[in-house]
Amino acid sequence: MLKRFRYQIAIFFAVMGPGLITANVDNDSGGIFTYSQAGAKYGYLPLWTLIPITLLLIVTQEMCSRMGAVTGKGLSDLIREEFGLRTTFFLMIALVLTNFLNVISEFAGIASSLELFHISRYISVPICAVAVWLLVVRGNYRSVEKVFLAACFLYVTYIFSAFLLKPDWKQAAIYSVKPILMFDTDYITMLIAMVGTSIAPWMQFYLQSAIVEKGITAKEYVQSRIEVVVGCILTDVVAFFIIVSCATAIWAHGPKDINDAADAAVALKPFGQYAYLLFSAGLFNASFFAACILPLSTVFTVCEGLGFESGVDKRFHEAPEFYWLYTLLVGLGAAVILWPNFPLVKVILASQVLNGVLLPFVLIYMVLLINKKGLMKEWTNSGAYNAVAWVSVAIMIGLTLTLALITVKQMMPQARAIPPSTSALVAQVQRLSNVKSYDSKRQAFKPNIHESRLAHLVRQAIGIGKFAD
């Protein structure tokens, strides 16, 4: 019995890497900004979303790891083989656009985090871009994976930072299990952004490619699945502490919008230098980590989908398309940050919302692929698993359509008055709209029913007309 246990542990450590890395890099600079914004604007209220998000993340990541282990092929490879090159081509265009916006947001995170330490972005961004490029181009899969795993453990800084702030743990516990829904543009936008940043489309492609490149097969799948589940749980534990930190440092003194994750770090200063430094260091680690992974995920996806050679273990001359596209994404992503007056906040918010909009299409292909008997044999989804997967797709489509309907409704003149059917929760906020004082012990949140900075920036980024006041 003990010998078998040791064997299982050894196999677990042998397959460890893809699941932990993919899930943790999900908490990138855009994700940290989104969670920080949620905590600053709504306090502890958004915490309830983390449980369903974690379950959805586990379901999607497990399906990808299983497909990679059983078929030995990446997700874009399978989509091209099963659904044709035309479908793959259009999906690749959408993913490259979305991922490029994400890459820009990672270099923005690098710039803003190091500016907190008084290092100019004109120094930090070029140096970090070269470091990102050298790590992947000059390294091999084993060495790159070790660096990425080390970066995963540095996310503990957010946990320490939250404890130093001494938040209201009772409120945090209550709103972690108490769902509250509002038919409000800001709130729905925040929900989509949180889901989009927690379960991004690129993650599905990267995880499956990493499983294949590491050489994990169906024989090691049980241990690999455990690693994937552990990674999913840990990433949302970190998200929990980010929201709690911002709820304590910002929302408790009056709900407000923030411009970037660096604003959240600065807000922690009054609570002590250590909390501020830990949050800032965590932001740099997350941004640099994701600046390596996101371009890598993109080039894996494109090269597999279009039939080019790909892989970190290959040399530049063996996979020129792979490395040239990686170089282009890193170079352009870094260059944009050095462009004066570039609208970074709008880009970050647009990338997170686009993630949420694109995700259902990726999930549909995943569910269709994993249920093909000829492809997966006995490893297809069970009926219960399919039910969860399709419900997840329906929820994402529902959130996206709800946001569109609210936007159209608020653009209409008669939408200026809040209708009688508005939920009691929003009505309560309306009654409190003229109250200037704020008691953080009594009120769980205080959202603004008019267009906030978040909705305004998202509207501008995706080209929607002005919301009615």
C-alpha cells in the first residue's frame, strides 16, 4: 500500500506543471485589475462568483487535459482536423486579436508595477521584453517549465498582503456563499469580465498543447487530472484574496473605480509598507509570468491550427513560424506600452470582455470534440459531465446577451427611468443614492445604477453608443 502511494506521488510530481501553470497565469495583470476593480467597486459582493467560476474552470481544464493526454494533439490541431481549415482560420484570427490585447495588458502590468518602485517604463519594458524573449527562445521545455512553476508559488504574496490588511472575514465568508444578482449594466459587465479573465479561451489551447509537449499520456491521466484540479482551486483562492484586499483598502472607505492594478497597490500603503510591497511584487510577477505564457499560447494555437512546426524544445531554424510569431507578439506588445497616451485601461477591459464573449464558441468545439467516440474512445464525457458543460456554455451566452440587451435598453429614451420591475436590491440602491455618508459595517455594497467609469470605458473600447444616465 505504501509503495503504491509513493509511486502515485512520484507520478504526480512527474506530470506536475501544465495544470498549475495554466491556472495560475490566469491571474495576470488584466485579471488582477478586474478582481481589484470588483473589490474596489462592490466590496465583498463579487466573492460568491468564485465558487461557480472555479467549478467551470475545473470542468473546462479537465476536458482539455484529457483530450491532450488521449489524442496526443493540441486543441487547434483537433479543430482543424475535425471541422476544417476555414473554421480554424477564423477562430485563429479572433484568438490572435484577443490574445494580442492580453499581451499588451501584461506589459502594461510590468510597467505600472515597476513604476511603483520608481523604475521608468522606458527602462523596464524593453528589458523585460528581451528577458521574456530569451527565456522561451533560448530555453527548452524543462527549463522554461521550472521558471514558470517558481512563478506560480510567488502568488502567495497576495495571501500575505490580505492578512496584513485585517479584513472583515465574517463579511467575506457570508458573501462567498450568498449570491446576489442585479439587472444592471455595470454589474453584468463585471460578471462577464470576471468570468472572461478567470476562464480565458487561450487557457484551453495552452493547457492541451503543454500536456502534449510534456508527453503525458492516458496512462498518467489520473495524476494529471489531480494537478489540474489543484491548480484551478489555487488560482481562485488567490483571486479571493485580491478581492478581499481591495474591499478592505478601498471599498470600505467608499466605493470607487480604479485605473489599473497599481492603483490598488497604492491604496494599500496606509495599511503598512509590507502589504503595499507584497501586492506590488505580486503584480510584477503575475505580469511577467503572463507576458511569457500568452504569446506562447497564441503561437502554439496558430501553428498547430495551420499545420506549422511548433514547440519550445525545437530550435529557431526548426520552427521559424513559431518563433517569428512569438517575437512579433512580444515586440509589438512591448512597443505599444511605450506609445504616449495609449488608452491602456480601455484595452485591458476590452480584452477581458472579449475573453468572455469568445469563450462559449471555444467551449462548444471542446464539448463536440470530446464526445467523438472515434477520437476519444472510452474517454468521452459522461452524461453528467456533458450537462455541466452545456449549462456552462448557456450561462456564458446568456451573460453576453443580457449585457447587449441592457445596453440597447439604456440607449432608448424611455430607459432613463428605472422600471418598476427592477429588483428590490437595485431599488434599495436607488433609495440610498442621495445619502453621502457610508457605513461599511451595514451596507454590503453600494453600486452606482448610472453609467460608471467601468461601463463607460468598456462602451468606448467596443464601440457602443453612450449609455443613458
